[in-house]
Amino acid sequence: MRVKLKLVSGLGKVFHDQEPESYPEGCPASLLGGEVFSLQAAYALQQPWWGDLPRVRVDFDCNLPLRVRQVTGVPVRFPKYADSAGAYLRDVPGIYPDILRDLADTRDICLYPGFWSSLWVDIEPAPETPAGEYPLKVTILSQGGGVLAEAGITLLLLDARLPEQKLICSRWLHTDSLASVYRLPMFSVEHIRVLRGFLHLASRRGINMAFTPIHTPPILVQDGRERPEAQLVDVFVTPLGYTFRFTKLRDFISLCRHEGIKYFEMAHFYSPRGGYHAATIMGVKDGTYSTLFGPRTPADDPEYQAFLSAYIPALIQELSYIDVLHQCFFHLTDMPGEGDRAQYRKLLALTGPLLSSRPVIDTPPGPDFPDEDAPGLTPVPELDQLAGFNGTERWASLGCRRRGAYPDTLIAMPGNRARVMGAQLYVEQIRGISHWALNYYAAQSAGYPIDPYINTDCDGLAPAGDAHLLYPGQGGAPEESIRMMHFLQALQDLRALQALEKKAGRGKALDIIRQGLDCPLSFTKYPTDEAWLLGLRHRVNLAITAN
């Protein structure tokens, strides 16, 4: 039986109809303590086969702990915008590798003639593991134990650990999507169990800020439609005014902190695309639970402003009481446009004083928007507008609206286009990043639920993969994507560069980044080959551990 086996870097994506490139020659596989190093074992049956397809066993021999997962393809019908720039693996509909699915303990796999598959291998040394060289050998065995193919690589574990992450990283967790896809009552015991699993995994992958639905988030809605209700704060209308109960909010924040989340961003107070209307607020009035305000309520409605005048100070007081206020950020409206400048200033004037100088992190209407009339605003510009913002607290927004050669995590993009983000964030000295979706599983504009395993673009909302890095696995357990791991690799690179800066200075780190480049690294100009990224990381590792 002719079987071909190749070791492929963790930045590669193995398509079924194309033999992948081997791990780049001359790129040592080095890692530090406290990180996850990933690579792939790609394989294919190299001959026609008659009858039942053969099953074989894959054996991994290494003295470091390994986690092995099968890479599974998903259908992609909308890989990219027609005018998008930068590197893409393909620009046509097809089956693209993306899901990482745990193997059974037996590690038995089926071989298909002329069909390339891959196993994703994560190496995560224990804290007490000594530094040194660790050979990794991969062998494909027949059912009788005969060796059909083998490949190997040496892993170099260096004597240093990655520091804790400094970057504030948000990818919005949509609680309503989880309730819908698993058909669970919102914030029920079972829904909280599912939330815990997604939060735990997100935290392990460097996402340390949670999108918090104090009221139903007014995002991704239009035409008067509303999202499924997801409101953590209970509201009551009494003869003396508004009162609030924060029990569910306390439980949610406690859950997040237990799973490693450090920061919180509150749902927007106004409708998307400029904030001309109120958020949907549910509450008890005259003994009836009903909608108090909604997308037909004008933003400057006196009663809504009276509500906010009670709601926001009570919220601030509660967040202070549970000792989390200084880790909280706020939103006014999602995606204000160039024509919404006057309205956005109006919202800041109405709401800013109520927030007690707490930071408002919105994508501004334009690159020249922050001025003396925008107190409290920490702008989070999209990458194509970042050059216009030079404040000391620099943030950036990731997402599908950019059409240039910016880093991103779309399914059709090569892995290096996501991982290079780590070096770019370091060069640009970014304090925080935000993306609109970790797990959005609905059609355009908060419509009906979709199955992300077969509908990867949310019925045309965005190119495949922009709406989710995690899949809703069986039993409420999240399944990761290749892109989630690429994003983690980027954050690990950033932490390594920060460790080097602490030891040898920022100049040394920038010098190492510049090696082999024809022009300065930026969000639009960067090497497109994985060998440069792998080599950069190895040079940084060596510099960190040099005497």
C-alpha cells in the first residue's frame, strides 16, 4: 500500500485535491514554555483502491504532551469580496479545511485514494518540562502493524516562558446565538453550562474581554427587526421611577472571571449605524413584562433619556460594588458612518456625563473625528483608518468591512495572514483589539438561526468565517477552527516580542522584525511566506534565551 505522509506547518491549510508544502526547510520548530506549538501531519493514499477503503493507525512518538485532532472541511460559497486585496488561498466556492475535531483514542483513520487529509497536532509542554530537544516521530501503520509511512521533526523547547498577555482582546461572544443553536432558554442552567465552555476556551486562546449583554445588544439589526432577548439586568417601573436587579449580571461576571476573563464591554445603548434609536429594553410595568423601549424609540426621546439617567448610574454603582468597574468599557452605537458625526456627538453629550469618565470604545465616524467635542471616547478605528489615530491608547477594530491587504481570519486566507498580526500589533503598539464575532450563528441582520457547519457566511452577511472562530459542537462543547489557532499563534508572537523588549529593549525587538524585509512591516505590507514568520519567531526565542 503506497501512503504518503508529510509534516506541514501549523500555518498551512491542506486541501483535499492538492499536495501540501512540507514544513519549511531550515525553520527550527522552537517554542517557549506556556505556549501551544502547532503543526500538521498530512497524508494520502497514493494508489487506486478497490473494495472497502483501508483503515490505518497513526502513531505519535514524543516525550512532550500532544493533542491530536482531525482537520475537517466546510463548504465555502463566499470566500471573498471581488475587490478584496492581499493573499487568498483560493477565490472560488469549494470545500475548505477549517474544523478541528478530536480523534477517538484509537487514532484509527480511513485512507482515500488521491485525497489529502491532515491531523492537527498541538504541543503544550507542562510548566515543569525541562528545556531541550524533543524528537517527534509520526508513523502510519497498517492494521497488521507494518510501517506504511513515517516522518519526523525535532522540537526545541527553550528555557523561558511567555509572559502574561497585555493586549486587551475582544471577539464578541453572542449569547443569543448559543441559546438559538442549542435551543435553550436564555440564561437557563443549561445555557450557562454552554456559555462556560465557550468562555473557558476563548480565555485559553487569548480572548480576555467579554461582550456583556446588560440588555439585548442592538447590533446586526435593521428594518425594525430585533434580536432574541438577552438581558442580564432586570428593570422595574415603579411610581417612584426605575429600579433594577443585577443578580444575573453578577452571576455572568463571576462566571467570566472564573474562566479567566479580565475585561468587560457593555452592550450598546443605542441602535446601530449612527444611534438614532434606543436599544431594546425589557421590563416590568404595571405587573406586566413587556418592551419598554425599542428600535422605534428615538434616541433623544425624553423618557428614554430619563431611563438612561437612572440605568447608567445604577449600573456604574453595581460594577464598582463588585470591583470590576475599572475593567469595564462601554459602547454607544455600532458602526457609525461618516454622515453620523453630528448624531454621534449628540449621543456623547447625552450619555457621556452619565458614564463617569469610563472609556467609550466605538469605531468612530471618521479618522479625524476625535476632538475636543468627544470627551471620554477611546476610538477603535478599523485598520484602514488606523493611521489617522496617534493617541497613547491605541485600539484597532478587525472585521469584514476592510477590503485591503489587512490581516484577518477568513477561511479562504492563508494562515500567515492571521499570524502576522502579532508582529504588526507590536510594531503599531496597539493596546486593544476588537472583532464583532466569535460565534455568530444567524442569517443577515439577526434573522433566523443558521448551521455554521454548512452555512459559513451567514447567508451572505460576510465572507466565510468572518462570523465565527468557534463551532457549536455536540453536547454544547465548542469546536475550534484552524483560524482560532492561527489567532492564538499571533497573540503568542506578540507576547514573545514583549518579553524580548523587557529583556533587551524595544529597539532590539524591532531590529529582529526588520531582518529579511524589503520595507517596514505594516498592516498592509508584510511577507506572504510562512518561512519568514516561523523564522522570526525562532530568532525572537533565541534572543530571549541568550545570555
